[in-house]
Amino acid sequence: MVALAQYMHRCKLGRFRLQVSLDLAKSSTDPNLPQSERADAGRELSTLRAAAKAELQKLRRIQEQRLSQLQAHLVPGLQNAKSLKAPKQRYESEASTCSGRSNVDSDEHYQ
């Protein structure tokens, strides 16, 4: 779990941390804590889950849009056997490539 947390931090994969979620889940069911603290932990965990779910849906929409853009470039190219490669295009995103450089920091500019 430590390795996963380090990877998520290194690759800047967002504010959602597995250890925080696990701690909240544990606190929400801990019989040694007062009921109010368990309820607070449960609410916070629910909020965190909802935010993570919304972020995942947002990322899926971005992936679907990028896939449809690539397909739109490829389909016309299939009619001409010589042009099977999609034109290079720069997609700006805040998403990290986890290679040490983000897409926005790239020296290559396409359009």
C-alpha cells in the first residue's frame, strides 16, 4: 500500500489517497470511538467516495472524447491506404504522463 501511495504522489494522480479512505472506513466502524466521531468519519468517507466517483466519470469522458477524436482522424484515412497514420495533434491536459513531464510541458508542438 505504501508503494501505491508513493506512485500516486509521484504521478500526481489527484488528492484521493487510499490510506485516508481506509482510515476513515476504520474510524467509522471503530466501537472504541464515540458515535459522533464514527458518524463524522462515515460522512467524510461518503463525501470522499462521491468526489472520487465524479473524478473518475470526468476522466472517462475525457478518454472517450479523445478516442472519438482519434477515430475521426483515422476513419477518413482508411479510404486511402497510404494515409493510415493519424495526424499528430497536441492535446493539452492537466493529466500527468508520469514520465517526469506532463503533456503541457512538452517541447513538441503540433497542430
